[in-house]
Amino acid sequence: MIALLAVCTCAHDEKPPVEAPLAPARPLSTASMEHHFEEADEMRRAAFRGEIDTVREVATSFAARVAESTYPQPWGPAVERLEDVLAVATTVDDVRKTASLIGEIGASCGGCHREHNVPVERDWPLEADPEHRMDTFDYATELLWLGLVVPSDEAWGRGADAYHAALSCEGFESVPVGPEHVSACSSARATGASVVRAGDDASRSRAFADVILHCAGCHSDGA
């Protein structure tokens, strides 16, 4: 076969070799996608507690995992967006910026899943006892997060309703929140309105960031 090819190339004008098309990259394994979700969720929970050091630490390992992973070629732009956000998150030192970045990460993941029809199956969180308000907030914010990451209009809607229903000024009025030292009551009311109104990825990302900022401000005693 090699000799025959040599004869043929002598008889005709030489042409550049044709490269075989690259095989399309296979989607990540279920385990790899689960790692992605776990790291994004760990960043979310740390941001809610106001633990920026943890957010940076997890962002660094998350960014390394993304860089080492192989994605289907059409996912390229979405992966680049996620890498850009994670790169900023590895050096973030501001609560407000941290909140914004977490919202962007959730929306970035969800936008990729929607755009490329990536099935994401997550268990619904167990409903919280309405007598325990903080448990209800945790339940509501987990639903809001799933609304971003899956993405799911149903999860976001249920989360928004639960979050808004849990809002009460009782015990919150005198607690200062954040650098502006607004009361937790007024902050909760504002974030409750924003999650209910949010209807697209961009507005939901901003609303989720507002919720993180409110919660982190309260957990860190306004620091």
C-alpha cells in the first residue's frame, strides 16, 4: 500500500495531506459533573456565610478541575465564560463582588445546560418546618440555586414563593446589615421582591446575588 501511494503521488501534482477530523469530545462523566456541582454549591454556601476565604479556595480547585476536563466542542464559549468568572473568584476579597460572582456562576452553568440540552437531575430539598424561619430560608435559597443551575423555572418559582413567605420583620428590625448598615428587615423585603420579579437568567443572577448579600451581611454581623 505504501508503494502504491508513492507511485500515485509521482503521477499527479502533490497535494497537502488531508487531516482526519478530530473525534468530538465526549461529555463529562456523571461523576465529573457531580464534582462541578458540589464545588459550585460549596462556593454558594460559603458566600452565604460570608466566608470569602473559602470561596477563593474552592474557586481555585474548581477552576483547576474545569481546566483539566474535556468538554464537547460546542460547549467552548460557555466553558470560557465559567473559567473567566472562576478566575475572578480566586482573588475576590469583597462580599458584594463575591455575591455577584456566585450568581454569575449559577447562571453560567444553567445557561450552558439549557443551550446544549444537558440533562441535570437533582433531588428537591425537603420542605422546611415553617416554624423555623432559618430552615425555611435555607430551603428557599436551595430552590433558587437549583432554579439557576439546572435551570428550572419551577424550582425558581417555588424558591421565590418560599423565600418571600418566610420574610418577617420580627426580630430583624434592629440588626444592621452590610456596609450601608441598612436594617435586616428592609434588606429582606427588598430581596424578597427581587426574587419574585426575576424572570430571566440575568435578573435571577442579580436577585440571587442580592439574597447572598443580605444573608452574608446578617451572618457576619454587618462586617
